[in-house]
Amino acid sequence: MDDLTMDLVRLCQRNRDGSYGTQNNRRRGLAAMANDLTDLGYKLPSAGSLKPKHVEALVERWHDSDTSDASIRNRLTWLRWWAEKINKVNVVNRDNAAYGVAERGDVTRNRAQTLDHAKLNSIECPHIKASVLLQVAFGLRREEAMKFQPQAAARADHIALQASWTKGGRARTVPVTTLEQRHVLEHIMRLVPGNGSLIPAQMSYVEQLKRFEYQTLKVGLRNTHGFRHAYAQQRYATLTGQPCPLAGGKRWADMGGNERAADRAARHRISAELGHGRLKITDTYLGSAF
């Protein structure tokens, strides 16, 4: 057990707010956050070391893992409890919307994000710029876009993502269907020589991840996972000929038989392209299917 986890356990023991079940869930949730922070390269010596950048990193990780709004709300509640107990309440924003999270009972929030090219051009590291472009063009997760090896992945009509780059170790392919995608691949092929990835050779994944977070937040590109949502919605429009429900398209109840069949086929395809095994997850990106 590392120093942060030990200190969080002590914090929970000193502050027994709520029922036994509430206390147990909070303790387990905070321990999981300590593990997440370690994975992200943050070695906090104590609970009192929590800063806004740590909160941002955690929320981005949860979004990147397609964690539901309900689960993120619970985790933010535990984070606010943590911040309160160390007398640093302003470390965590009081408004869940600041983190792109819908409130309980609200309609699912549309997290799709359009790339601001002025902000992109302000990023210093060309490898980080290229990773962001991959997220936009192919709907990749942040880790996938960083570990991307163009020589190994690029094909004539698709990109092939290796299992070691992806969540859950599930290799998959994503089609190349637009000129923009081809331009992005050509740019990355010029940028990365040989068998390299978008993590510079002299840096580890964790080091590049921290640099990615710092440089994107510095220029105001928060929650790059929103580009993945935009990709899914663009693909839906291409495959069905109409916007998805979350982007103002027809609800399932208002669709005709052919439209429902097209909706279901598009969701199956988009789910595969995003690397998901469950069709239900497309509700988060596209709006409810039923």
C-alpha cells in the first residue's frame, strides 16, 4: 500500500461520515483513485497534496474509459469529501457540468467536441498535436492515440490498432473513409520515422501522458475524449443519412421501420469501430436507442 492510499485510509478512519455502506464505498473509491493517480504518473506523498490538476487527470481518465455520468458523479462526491477533509474545498469544482457530467435526472449530455485549430496550433509538442488529430479523425482513446505506430497501423483503407495499444487488449480496425483521415495519416507518417510511436523515443508513456495533459490544458483543450463522441456522431450521420438522437435527430419512438433498422446497423458498426463489446454503450455517444 503506497503513502497516498495509507493516508486516505487514515482520513476515512478519522472521519466516519454516513452509514457503514457509505463509508465502505467511499474508502474503496478513494483507494481506487490513489491507484489511478499512480498509473497516471502522480506520486502524491499525502492526501493533503491533492491539486486541481489531479482532479482533471482523474476525470479525463474516467471519460476515456467511458465511465457513466452516474458513476463519475459518485466519484466526484468522494473527491469533494476528500477535499473538504483536507481544507481545500476549491480544488474540486462544485459544478459537475464543469467536468462534462450531467446531473441526476438530466438528459444525457452531448459531450461531442469540435476541434479548435487555434488551440491545437498552440500546443508545443508535435507528437501531442498528432495524437489529438488522431482522436478527432478516428475517434481513438487518448492512450491509443499516443501509442499509435503509423508504420504498423496504416493500411490502404483502414488503420489496424494492436491489442497492446487498446483498452482491454482488444485489437480492432477503423476504416479510412475521408480525405481528412488520409491527410492525418500522411502527416503522422512524416513525423514518426521507422517503427516509432507518437511517444517520443526518449520518453515513457507516463511522462508523455503528463506532458499531454499539461499542454492540452494549458491551451484550453479540456476533455479531448469529446472528439471521440464527435467521431461517433459523424459516423452515424454518414451511415444513416441523419443526425443521431443526441445531436437533434429523431428519437427511436419517432423512427419508421427502415430508420430503426439503419439506426441499429449503424450502432453495431460504430460500437465495433470504437472498440466496445456492448451495443448499449452507444447510448452515451448517440442518445438512447429505445
